[in-house]
Amino acid sequence: MTTIRRRVIPYFLLGPGTIWLVVFFVVPLFYMARLSLESGVVGNLEFNWDWSNFGDSLSLYDTQFVRSFIYAGLATLIALLISYPLAYTIAFKAGRWRNALLFAVIAPFFTTYLIRTLAWETILSDQSPVVKALQFVGLVPENGHVLATGAAVIAGLTYNFLPFMVLPIYASLERIDERLIEAAKDLYASASAAFWKVTLPLSAPGIVAGTLLTFIPASGDYVNAQFLGSAGNQMIGNVIQSLYLKQSDYPAAAALSFVLMALIMVIVVIYIRFAGSEALMGEEAK
Amino acid sequence: MSGAGAEGSVARSWRWLREHTVNIVAALVVIYMLIPIAVIFFFSFNDPAGRYNFTWVGFTFQHWGNAFGIPELNSALLTSLKLALLATLISTAIGTLMALALVRHRFFGRRAANFLIVIPMATPEVVMGSALLSFFLIINTFSLGFQTLLIAHIMFCISFVVVVVRSRLIGFDRNLEEAAQDLGANPLQTFRLVTLPLIMPGIFGAAMLAFALSIDDFVISNFNSGTTVTFPLYIYGAAQRGIPVEVNVIAIILFGVTVAAMGFATWQQQRAEKMASVRPEQEATSAPARPARVPA
Amino acid sequence: MRSHRGKIRGPALVVAALVAAMALTLGLAACGGGGGGIEGGGEEAAETVKTEGQPSGSLTISNWPLYIDKGTVPAFENATGVSVKYIEDVNENAEFFGKLQPLLSRGESGGRSLFVVTDWMAAKMRELGYLQNLDKSGIPNVEANLSSSLRHPSFDPNREFSVPWQSGLGGLIVRTDLAPEVHSICDLFDPQYKGKVDLLSEVIETVPLVMACEGTAPDTASEADWMKAIDKIQGAVESGQIRRFTGNDYARDLTSGDAVAVIGWSGDAVQLQADNPDIEWRMPTEGCSLWSDNMVIPIGAPNPTAAEAWMNYVYDPKNQANIAEYVNYVTPVEGVKPILAKREPELANNQLIFPSKSFTKNCFTQPKLSAEELQNVTRAFDAVVNG
């Protein structure tokens, strides 16, 4: 292969995808940026470099922002605690059942997001066995309810984003060379020490990827809050949707979207700096 | 262990518990994941007199028999399936090419491309959906409906395809390609006859993921669908007035078909893996943990 | 160890390229001028539909879900030869408006020749110039059969641009076994029902009723009255009195007993009662809200002739009877009750479907607000709903 051809090939391979993403992702974001600097009533918007939308969005909706990040953070944490054992089992102990278990993780996706969330409404309704059991155990007060609270929203978020947490962790666990663990044991490490000192650190890339893939979409989610929460549990995604579709206040909605993205970026950058970025960008081939 | 006879049955069962804790937790998690499916399944047999399917009234197979009896539901489902299929094909093709470029070549702009792939995954759907809507309205080239839905779905699937295929490519043994070339195959033949079949499981996994994302998508579709109704959008609309029981039936059918398809795919994948060693070192050392491989 | 420069260069490149493109786009945009769309047509010179001859071709209709029986569309297609694309994508007035507004502001309707929106949304769209006037010669059945109480609503006194599809009553829906004492809107604020009350999430559905509880007549209320009622609701949210704000999904809460009393619509109550006789619609002592969902023809409608033919068709009492039988809301067409009395006497005697004048004596229609007032109260109410 000639050198020139070899150097040009990657651009051909990348071409279609890059063009698609630039035209249909990057450019729309710019149009939204333009929208965020407009002001006026619907049907009569004017572009006039109106930065007030940005300031307003931070001050008016700070409660929802904080709430969204807290809910998303808790959901991510719980998802991590739940998913890691599952991913571990699938990677190391499942043998023939490995693929069946992986299906069990992905298959609920095919029943559509809304139906799953609505099913949770049934499961968590006040008179359901689940809630009655929780009341019995004392986790829920006698006359209390689970639905229409923050807990229900967090539970819904956790559930709906579990596959995004399980699969990356599984992928990185699966690639661990088991000889390393054996070597640790040969050096008199106990099973748990081998886990904490060898397995867990080696699975770090998967953990980082999983937490990001869960936290980010969860912060912007609105379906769970809409169906499982009450007025005091609405997230920033609900506000954006309401601004866009109910109040037709497009400039404010656009500004709020950018602020959300910016805040997420800040959190992500801090997190990656803390955790190491190769996990997300991927390793390159030798 | 010394003094084996001294270990009481309580201690033994305690030890069994500790050894299997992880497995038990995993089993509980799987049950947790499947509970809503069970509820959906359960209520697909309900027989409400009114339009609401919230409390158990009576048992019937009627809705299973009538699963495809609601025209709006059928057309929404067909639309979703068509959309998902097309979006999957196109995004998988585009994404695989990108993954190949990113993993195997060093070129100027590689990190930038990496970054570009990741950003869509980092953007909340509500932002992407509304931005796309603004964009489509301003450029006014595509009619709001199937076209715009397809474009949107392909867009958000590409990133996921790239990530999945890329992780598969990273573990790929290049020696096989070199061996093929040593035996006289040109680059195109090598790709077609050696590389492609071996990365096919990864591509297939990416395709499945793309299909799942597309068929399940609600937020972005809600903004960009025009008058077209996809399955999730139909359900959202119906949720306002009472979801017909047939929706539960269809959801379970989708679930079942998917599980069957994945089962089939895995069976194929296991056969493919037998024919070529993708990770020779792992196989050699973990032979005791895996069932013995019989040469095909 | 890779150099930091390498790690930053890639993203930096992207950002630089993005900033450059952004400047370009914004620059072009600012020069090119134009913002969200055409200014509204206003009250003057709204286009009037011109019906031409026999209806033909195809007709796209947007309506609310589960608002029509299964036989009407095929029967219409048979009778007229028009092929109908009937879409149920109106889930909420505001959301539908949000999806359609960018198109309407450019004079397009996305292919729709007719859609169905509630009174206040029809008024809002009219004010923005998005609706056409009707050609009355194309809808003689409407002239003949429209129920007298609906002929002169405040937002369209001569029915120039709207024709009711169905009408309904907004009031209380109550679990008689769990909350038998609830008879008024004010009762919803009674602390003994804390956490078991739902309100509707659209401002026009909820606030007028709460204003009635406060003693203010909604038709003549000022913006300050609206704000006072919204404050009262806010207080109830903060104290945990209100469980949540819903669309139709209060039905789920009522069925499971999670809510014992809600503000809800008459047609839903009829459906709920079918499976649970303990669920009952109650006329609040303060009165109820009377609303209609109206058929309107937007600007840019491709086939207004067929749209009017549809309106005419459903205003024939024989055809309307089929719709009324399925939908169970208040039919706007006179002459339906005797037809249904033969088939389904229970429905014919149901006050929720054929309310007598005395039943609705305290009820009020949806109050009319100026665009600016509407925006202000919507914003204030949404702030309460979104916490």
C-alpha cells in the first residue's frame, strides 16, 4: 500500500460518520445557541444577544439543578453498587450462562422505557405488596407513600440505566487476565485482598465508563420524574421540556439546555481528571 | 483444612454463603431487573371492562388473541421496527468504519474524532431532541416525520456503535491478518475473509445495542416526529387515556423475540469463536473454568 | 507516560473548530436576520376556507387519543371517498402547540387539515393568526344541530373558526369508599386528605376551580386573582397536601387508592366506574368548569373541503351517536339522546353525558385571558408544578 493511500484511508473511513455527527449534532447545537440569545414572545422572536436568559436560568432553576445532580448521583451510586456484583458474576462465574445473563440485562430495554416506568408505578403504588413490606420493615412510615417522592424517582432512574452500568464494567472485567489474580493468590493474598488490590483497580476503566454513561443521561432525564415523582421532585429535564413545549419559551429552554450541558461537562472533567481519562477515550492499538 | 470433622453444619452453610454471596447478589439483581417485565406480563392477561388497565379484574387470553387488532398500535409498531432496522443498518455500517479508523490508524485529528464521538453520549436527550428540532425547522429541508426521525436515530446510535466495535477491535489479534497476507491475500480479501468474520460478533453486539436504543427512544423522537407515531410515542399518548392491554402483549412479544434472537446470535457466535482463537492466552489458562472446547 | 499536550490537543482542536464555526453561524444568522417566525396575523383578515365542490383526496386529522369509536373513520371514508389519516397525537394542548408552533408560524400545518384543541388553545392560536375562518355553507349540519349552550362561547362568539368535537365537565372525581365527604374544591385542601389529592397540570384546568373555591368568579377574575389562587396551590404543595399534578394519569392514582380525590374529567369517570363502582364524578358545590375540545382548520391546511365534510358528517346525530357511545363525554350535537336511549338507556340517562341545565347551573366556561396574562399565569403555575 502506498504511503499516501495509507494516510488517506482513515479519513475515508471516518468521513461519513464525522459528517453525519457534525451536520446533525454539532450544527443543531449552534442553532440552539443562537436561539438562546433571542428574546420575545413566541412568533415574534428577535436575535439581540440577550444574555439574560443564561443568568435567569441559573437563578430561577438552581433548585432543580441541584436536585437533578443529587438524584442522578444517587442513582449512579446505587447502580454501581448493584451492578458490580452482577457484572463480576457474569464475567468470572457464569460460564455457560454468561450470555443468558447478559440478555437478562439488555432485554428489558425492548419493552420500551415508558412501559417499564409505568410498571414501576404499579409496583410502588401505596397498596402494593412491595410497599406494604417496606412499611412492615419500617423503611416507609405507616401512612407514607413511595410514589410521588424523590425515592421513587431515584429508584426509577437506577433501574432504567442499569444496563449502561453493567455492560462497561462487565467488558472491562472480562478482559482482565486471570493469571494476574492467580499470581496474587500465589503470593498469599486472600480472596478479598486479591479482589481489592488486583481486580477492582483493573476494572477501573469500566467503572469510570459506566458511571459516566449512567450519570450523564440521568441528569437530563424527565420521564421518571414525571411519572414517579410529585411537584417537589421535578428535575431540570422537566423544566426544559416544560419551557419548550408548554410555555413555548424557546430562548429560555435553549439557554437552560446549554447551562445543563456546561455543568455536566464541568462535573465530567473533574471526575475524569480524578479518575483517569484513558477509560473513556479508549486505548489505542499498538 | 485440618479438623474437617470439627466443622459444624452451621459453619459450613455460613462458608457456603460467603463463597456464593456474589452469586446470590447477582441473582437478586437479575430478579430485580425482571420484576417489571413480570408485572407487564401479568397484566397482559387482565380483563378490564373500562379503558384502564391498573388493577386486576379477571383473567383472559382475549388480548393475546387480539394482539395485533388495534390498527394505530400496529402502524406505530411497524413504524418503529422499520425505523430501528434502517437506523441500525446505517449507523452500524458508519460506526464500524469509524471504529476501524480510530483503532488501527494514527492520523492527524484522531483525538479530536475520539472526542467528537463521545460528546453525543454525554448530551442529555432533551437537549439533543430540542436542538435537532430547531435545526430541522430552520433549514427546512426535511419534512418532520420519518425522515427526521431516521436522521436523529442514526445520529445518536453512531457513538454507541463506535464504542462497542472499538472495544472488540482492540482485543483483535493482528497476527491473523498478517498470516493471511503472507499467504497471498490482498488487503481487501483479508478484510473480507478474515477480519470481518472475526469482528462480526462485536458488530452484531453493536447492532443489537443500536436497535435497542432506537426502538426504545422516546425523548428525541417526541421532539422530531411530526405526525409520525412510533411505538413509544403511541404508548405515551395512550398513557394519557388508558393503555390498551394489547400494548402489554406487544411489549412481551418484543421481549420474547429479542431474547430468542439473542439466543440464536450467541449460538452462532460460539460457533464462530470455536473456529478462530480470538484470545489465545486467556483460553489456555482458563481451561479449567470453561467447558472443554471440542475442535469443530 | 503520554504528554499532557497530547491529551489536550485533540479536544482543543475540536473546540477551536467549533468556536470558529459558531462565530460563522452566529454571524450569518445575525446578518440574515429573522428570528422565530412571522408575526401573528392578528384579528384582522384571517383567511376563510373556501369549500370547492365535493370532498375528495386525503384528509389528515389530529385528535386526542381514544376520542373516537372504531367505525366512524371507515364509515366516513365509504360515504365520501376521502381517505383519512387519523392521528392521535394531541396529548396536551400546550405540548401540541409547542410541536406545531414553529410550523404554523411559517404558514404550514405539517399536512394536517383539521385538529382538535381545547377552547383556550383555540383562542390562543386564533390570536396568533394560525387558524382559518370556516365556510358555513360547507357545514349545514353544524348550523342545525349544534347544542344551544355551545353556540356563543366567549372566545368565538359566532363560531367562526371552531366547532366543538366533544364537551366535558371538569370537577371532582372521588373514591366514595375512602373519601365520602369530599363535595367541594375547598374540601381538596382539607388536611385529612394530605398526600392523597391530585390536581391537573394545565393552568386553565385547575386554577379557575381553585378561584371558585376562593369565592372569585373565574369569568371576571383579574390576573391578581389568578396569582392568589396559584399561591394557595403552592402552599398546598409545600405542605404535602397535593400528591402530584397529572394529566389523565390521575386515573391510576384513583384506581389504586393512592389518591382519594382529584380534579378530573367527566368522561374518564364514566370509564373508571365501569371497573370500580366506588369511583364517582361529583359536581363541586362551587360549580364545575365546562370545556370543549374544538375542531379547527389551521392555515396551510391541504384539504379544507374534506375537513368541513368531516365536521358535517360527525354532526349528523346518527353518526354522532356512535361516537358518543364510545367516548362518554358530553356530545355537542342535539338529537343524539333519543337515538342512544333506544340502544343504551343507561348512557342516555347519565347526567355526565347528557347533563341537564339544572345540573350545570353553577358551571362556568373557560375564562378568556389575553396572551400576556396567559403567559404570566402559565409561568407562575408551571413554577409550582415543576417545584
